[in-house]
Amino acid sequence: MYTAKKERYGEMTYNYCGKSGLKLPAISLGLWHNFGGVNVMENIKDMLFCAFDNGITHFDLADNYGPPGGSAESNLGVVMSKELRPYRDELIISSKAGYGNWSGPYGGGGGSRKYLLAGVDQSLKRTGLDYFDIFYSHRYDPETPIEETMLALDQMVRSGKALYVGISNYKKAETEQAHKILKELKTPFIIHQPCYSMLDRWIEEDGLKDFAANEAGLGIIAFSPLAQGMLSGRYLNGIPSDSRAAIPSGFLQSADITAEKLEVVRKLNDVAQNRGQTLAQMALAWVLRDGKVTSVLIGASRREQILENLGALKNTAFTKEVLDAIDAICGVTSN
């Protein structure tokens, strides 16, 4: 039977999520890959226990995570029902609905009240939880009035199925609308989950990052901070046979790893080495560099990756010269 380490909170940094009273660990664990039905349960448990033993209190899910869809929630539910149940009040567990997870016209995703409220119920059943700490609208749905989507999120809180709500993959203009509606409803809307990395800076270009952090008082939790593994350091010498790019169903494909991108990654690795960090550690530290991002979501296929990523917190400070060098390598014009 698992017993958590007594000193598990000694090294982790915890940040307030926007203007809410909720703190999140600076590094959170995402269960997007490697926690589904095709994966080995013993390794899943090993990664979850390693994360919690090192102060990672936040596990992030979605109703379609697996594969197959829903199996990551089910697997976490198995672990929660046994080893992690005594620690439920020490954990932040989030999930999402938006990309579809069952047959027919009502399970194909989007933002309808029908789909979202059924989605949260199904996710609670799979995980065996009484409530989620955070539940997200996983994507903006242009075919559903945003008021309907936000009212569904509000209903989740009022019915006790979620403590807080968030949105993911919404652009700035859509986030502004969501914020206005949920503020009027007095719904505890506290967080936005966008894709953000040194190689993908759309939230800066769109204005979302500054709006969320400075105007709306929202926390930001970044997914894919390692650019689907491109910044993990695994591709410095080509494509390993067991890497994400080698998996036919993965989001990162070998065709995406061009000679030009590899050159960028190698130059960034040189900068990281000069900082005394691995490339992955520097990539995570860069996302956290200015205090506007509450937490970064890491993925992992084994415990060693989690432990390496935690090392990012030992050095999250950057000089202007280093930031300018990173921008130049990534082809970004420095301000």
C-alpha cells in the first residue's frame, strides 16, 4: 500500500491561481499521454506516486484522454479508489469536456449544455470522484452561444460537481466574453489552459497572456511547454524509436521535425547548458519566467522524466541577454 513521503512539500513552489485563493504547484502533471488503457498500470502508479511525493499536487485530465478516450480518467479512478484516496483533500484534480467522447449528435464535443453537463457526470463516474477541483470547457464552440457554455460551467459549480471552472484553447476575444459572463454570474472562473512554449507563443501575439494575468485576474496553466517533446532534448540527435514522434497516432510526427527545427533546438540546448540546465528544464523555466503563468503541465512516460523536469524550479531567472538570445534563435523580435 502506498504511503506518501512526509517531506513531499519541501521543494515545490506553489503559486496563487490568478486572484483566487487556490494555489497550484509550479509544475503540474498532465495525463494526456501514457496514462490510458494501452499503458501499464504499474508504471502509471509509479509516475503518479513520484509526482505526489515531490509536491506535484495537481493532476490534469480530459474526458478524451487515453487512448481510448476516457481511459486516463478511469485509470486515475482506480488509483484514487485505493492508494490515493486518503490524500484527496491534498490534491487538485481537473478534467475537461469539449472534443467529444461518445457516439451520436450529443457526444461529439462542443459547448452545448447537454454535452457539457453529461460530460462532467461521465467524468465523475469514471474517476469515482465526488467533485472536480477544476472543470474546463476544453475549446470554444462557435456553433453554440457562449452564454450557454458559460451557464453550463456555472451549473457545475452550483450543483457541487466542480469547485472552480476554467477554459482551454480560447483566444483573447473569446476569453473576454467568457470572463464578462462568468463575472456577472459570480462563478469562480479562475484559470485558462493554453498551449505555450518557446516555440509556440500565440498567447503573447494574441494578447491573451496579458489580458488573463493583468486584466481578468486569471491564472494560466500552460500545456505542451516542451512543444510536444521537441524541447525535451530527445531529438537532439534524431528521432528515437520510442519517442512520441515515432508513434503513428501521436500529435508530433516525424515529418514535423525538420532540419531547420532541429538546428533551433540544438542552439537552444547550448543556451540551456550554459545555464547549467537541460533543455527541458530551461524550456519549463522560460514559461514560468515572468510570474504570469501559474503552472506548467508536464507529460511523462517514466518517473525519471518527472524528476528531471522538477529541476527546472532551481533556476527560473533569466537575464535580458539570455532572453534576447532565445528570441533570436526562435526567430522572435525582442521588445
